[in-house]
Amino acid sequence: MTPPLRRLLLPPFPLSAAARKSGFPPAFQRKLKRMNAAVYNVFTNDHRDYDDQFKTLADALGCEKAAKKAFMCHFGPITTGFSAILTPHQFDRVSKHPDVYDLMHDHGYKAVFSQ
């Protein structure tokens, strides 16, 4: 069963082929490929501010320097979490953190609607 939060975040309409391709700029896509990383939306258990979210990522990755490199943006207040650039190893560490309840791969969808 799909969690209620995922149902809210996924578009209620079919995406065109152009929209299914990554909406990230080509230079950013190349950077992710070189790093063997991807962008993930990390959802946390409770309503937390930016500092708490950053601390969660720093705890999971082991240091603030790695967290500063990975952290992209904070979102809320309806959903609580943040976006981060994570390697497979970092993904495993973040997914095991007690304050994290879900991670979702961010494809960077373009705002293109099918007719």
C-alpha cells in the first residue's frame, strides 16, 4: 500500500515522455554521474526546522562537512524533510537514522503536461 504522503507528492495525471526524463540541468546530471550519487527527498518523523533537519543529516553522515556538501533544501510545513545528494553508501546510512521514515528518489521532473 502506498503511504498517504507519497500519494500527495506524486502527480495525479500521466506524465509525458519529456516529463519522465530528468528535469535537472545537464551539468548537474553529469556531476551526479561522476559522484555515483542521486538526489533523494528525505522525510523525517516530526515537524522540525532547518537546523534539526541539517543535524539529522550530519548525524547520519558522520560530520557536518559531508552534510553541507549533500544538503540541497529543506521543505515543510505540510511535509517535513529535505533534499540531499547521496551516494549509495550515504543512502544506507541515512535510511537507518531513527528520525528518517522514508526516502524517495527525486527525478527532478519537468513541469510538462501531456495533452
